[in-house]
Amino acid sequence: MYTHNMQLKHVYLDFDGVLHPNFAVEDQLFSHMQALTTALEGLQVRIIISSSWRFQDEMDYLKGQFDTRIQGQVVGRTGDAHIGKWARWNEITQHAKTHHIKKWIALDDAYMEFPPDCKELILCDGRLGLQPKQLQQLVKWLKS
């Protein structure tokens, strides 16, 4: 089992509205994976899946959606759903606390699932998914 290194930076990654537009048809799924792979390849970062896909799909299947060049950086997924205010943020912070993760950022399109002005959120437009602006923010944070 992977042991999280609290000094490494971690990205909590949503799928719908990030790796592809919300309401994507089958051939659009994971359409932004190549851009994410290019941005992350060679950087010291771990990926945690925070997407609701974690509820219906096995970890091997989820990890298999990633380009082989970054598959090894996908090390886990958040746990049980949080019911209530800022659900995704609560799920992520619980996971980070449990695994002693100090440095993290979330790529997500659901601003209402995070506190206002959440400094750990890189917000994507769910109609488009991950765009160059968010990738630049991510890389800048990873290199800081």
C-alpha cells in the first residue's frame, strides 16, 4: 500500500467538469487527460481522485483512465460522501487529515462544494473542463 509523504504535493482531482465537460458524451470522456498528463509529467505530485466516479467504479478502473505516463502518480481516492455544506471540501480535508497530507490543491468545477475564496481550489468551468488557465495555475503551484 502507498504511504503518503506529507512533504509531497497532492492534487485532488474531479472528473466531470474537469477532465471533460459536464454532460460529456462517450467520445468526449477524459478529453483533457492529455493536457493534464503533459502538465504533470515529470513533476513530483500525487493524484487523489475526489470525483463522484469513486462511488461506482473500482480503483483499478479509475486508474486505468489515466495516461500510463502518470498512472503511477494516482495513489488513492477520497472516502465516504459528506452530507452537508461544502461536501467535496469536507471529503478532501478528511482524507488529507487521515493521510497526513499537508500540501494539497483541488481541481474541481463545483465552487459550491468549497468554502468561499477557498485558496486550495483551482476552479474549472464545468461547461468546458480543464483549460490552459487552470493548468498554468496548477503548474505554478506545483513548482512553488
